[in-house]
Amino acid sequence: MEHQAGWLPATGPIACVLLPHFLWQAEAVRRPELRKRQIPVLFTGPSGPGVNQGFVLLDWSPWLNGLVKGMSVDQAVAVHGNAELVRVDVSLAERAFEDVVASLKDTVISDAVEAGVIGEAYVSIRGLEQTFGTDAQLVCALAAAVTGSLPGSDVRIGLGPNKWVSYIAARQSRQGSARKVISDPVKFLSCVPVDVFPVSYELIAQLHTFGLEALGDVAALQSGAMAAQFGPEGSFIWALANGIDPRPFLPSVRIERISRQMWLEHPSVEAGALHAAVELVLAQAFAELTARRMHVRRLEMEVTSAGQVSQVVPISFHSPTGNSARALERVKSKLGSLHLLGPIACVRVTLSELAREAGDQKSLLKDVRQQEHVREVAKQIKATLGAEIFQSREVEPSARIPELRDLLVPLGR
């Protein structure tokens, strides 16, 4: 069966790399006291795009119970009134998750990695047993890739026939461990609460209203009945409850960029401290750029205040540059006109729209011109002497008869 380019069949085996409560985990890297003192936090954000959208619960401290993603802030506060409310900047967590996905791709030496919702990544592990040997070795390699990108993170891994089953397996594993589903998926899923369905909070509330508490309750119904009551989402969650994942596997496209950041030990509003931090981070980013023999066309400098408010300063270059001094000059000029919203706690520099060094491009162009010159000389020889010039082209290098290994063809064909 053929599939469209850009996506693969969702059948496995698939590994789900799960970082539960990712917004909290990413925040705990910046604020270690959240983990050390077990400060209860509720992370809130817009329920959807647009300035008129209300705020809902996006994540919370892992030890808090009775919460569901998507519930209103008032509902969450009614359950945990002593928790700190944090309006989270999801873009910062998204960038941290992008780094995790890139690290996974580097580990499996493949682009067969899908970034799901933030904190969930899926890896097509078909054929990887030849590289890693055993499931245990593969799991250790995936876990190491995550913790190397996000130190101290809680990573859980599930192995199953598709994304959905492997996700549930990951949810049921413990921190730093993995679970593999080898039994009947329907039986494995039957006791899982319906709250895990990847649908809206409102639909999950409706399921409870109808007395559907576990996936086994949904699986026992007819698909048509679910579709009639809940529409297309009803058919979707019925399939999931029966261990069928209709979603395709969508490998993430690697966006080449270089990002470096620095957290200041003591947040400061002093221009000297900010300039020193920017200069250090910029030097680290350009050192990586030089190592890759690349130039950059776009630079983003992001400063985050102690109050977790971020300001992004975009800088574009007319032509790709590898000159860090030129970039630093542009950055400092922008900093001079930036109105800081508080003491700066973090500085991050991201280089994007990368291009090969001009020297590499000239080299490629030179090779093309040399080939064109050779073909032109061959034409002149043929016109003058009437002789054809041939080149040897490999056809079947493993052929037992030497004469069949190469073929003489006219130059330029």
C-alpha cells in the first residue's frame, strides 16, 4: 500500500517518549526551587488564538490531583486554592521541546521522529533493533537523549503497535522506566480512564455524564452509536478505545537553527551585566555556526525578566554573515533602545535561516563550470576531428564478468 510523501503509516512498532507536565518541567529548569520546595503551581494560558480568548489550565505541579487540562482557572483554583498561578509563556517551553526532538533525531540517526503535543514525541523504531540490539538498550539511548537536552527531566517511555497504545504505556510507566505492550491492546486499555482521550475538556465531561468512565466502557459500545451521539470525535475515541489509532505518523521537519542561552545567577538591570551575557551567548552561538561552516541571515535575541516576561528582538542581515563582531554591534544597538520590563534573568540567542558559507557556494559553482568547460571542449573536438569522446559509467559493479561492470557512453549524456 502506498502512502503520501510526508507521512508514514501509524502502525508500529512505535516508541512514545513522554515528558509528563512538560511546562512544569521546563519551568523547573529555570526555577529549581519549584522542585526543591515542592511549590504548588497552576500554569494558565489562553484557551485558543486571539486576544479575546479566556484563560484555562494548561499544566500544574505533578503531585497535584483532581485537575484536567483545559478546565477553567476558577475550577482549578477551587480544587487547589493555595497554588501559585503562573501565566506561562508557552513559546519558551516549545523551544525547549524542539531541542528534545532534535536530540532524539540525532540519537536514532533518523528523521523518523514525530513531535506530538508538547511533551510527547514518537519514534518509529522499525529496524532500530539492528542498531541498538535490544529494547532495553534502545530505551536507555532515548532516555539519555532527553536528559542530555533537558537535565533532570522526568522521562517515561512506552513501546506499542501504534502511537496511542505506546502513549498509554508511557503514561503507566514510572519515572526513568519503560513499558512495552505485547498483549491484546483492547484488554490493556480497558481500565484506563477516559480523561486521557486527546479531546476537549467539554467532551470528556460529557462522557462522564453518560457514565462512560473507562476506555473499556467506550469500546463496548457500537461505533455508530458513538458517532451519532458525539459526531466525528465519537468515532475517533471509539477507535482509540479499541486500540486503533487512525492518525498517521508525521515525521517532524528539522528546522536548522542554533540556539544558546544563559541564566544570570543574580537577575540584573545593569547594562554592563546584560551586555556581557549577550556577548558570551552570541560567541557560543557563532562558534557553533563556524564549526558547521554556515552563515546566518536572521538572529533573535530574547531577554527574560525575573518575572518570566520575555522580550524578543529580531535582527535580519541583508546578506548571510558569519561575522560575530558585526552581529554583536547590531545587537548592542538594539539593546540601547530596548525598554527592559524588569531585572533580566535569562538571555537567549537564536540563529536561523542558515546558509552555506560563500566559499562553499563558489566551490560548487566552480565544479559546475569545469564540467561545462569539459563538455564544450568535447564538442569542439568532435566538430574538428569527427571523433566522439566517451566516458566510463559504472553500471553493475558486482558483475562477475568485467566487461559488464562499466559502460562507455558519450561525454555529457
